[in-house]
Amino acid sequence: MNNQDRFSWRPVVGDCIVELLVNNLSGSIEFERNELYRFEPRLQEMFPNNSTVRATVNATLNDLVNNHYQIERLEHGRYRLVEGERLFLRVRLEKCERKLQAIA
């Protein structure tokens, strides 16, 4: 994955993580890499020239962890948002917004 690809995949994978956690009814800020694979069809549509979407998701997730992007590896294939970071706050905000929409 070259630098151009890395920069274009970071926000997309980050958005998938946020969506995954917002829809997590337990309220956990932990997730498994395999859970991200449910976004594979959407990612394939967004990046039609990429024939290795899963490998790119894995590489991007490793990049996010290794470069301190609010995600830490707990064990092989299991991750958690680092509390207090902007992404965590965004997840909480989106959960609140969904609750308010459900009430309205």
C-alpha cells in the first residue's frame, strides 16, 4: 500500500469502526478485526480497483494502531478505542443522536 492509498483508506476504515461501534448495542469500545469485514462490499464499491480489500483493511488497521490513531491492539485481532480521543467522543455523540432520533 503506497502513501496515497494509506491516506485515502484511513478515514474510510475509521468511519467503518465508528459505524461498527455506534451500532454495538452493548456500548463497548472494543471490536474485532473480523467485524470490519462486513463492510467489504461497500469498500469494494468505493475502491473498485482494489482486489485485496481485506488485506488493505488489515494493513490500514495496523497503520492506525502503529501510528497512534486512537486505536490500540489488545490481542491478535482484537482492538479498542483509546478513551478520551476524538474518535471515542464521536462514537458517543452519534449514539446520543440515534437515541434522540428514536425518541422523536
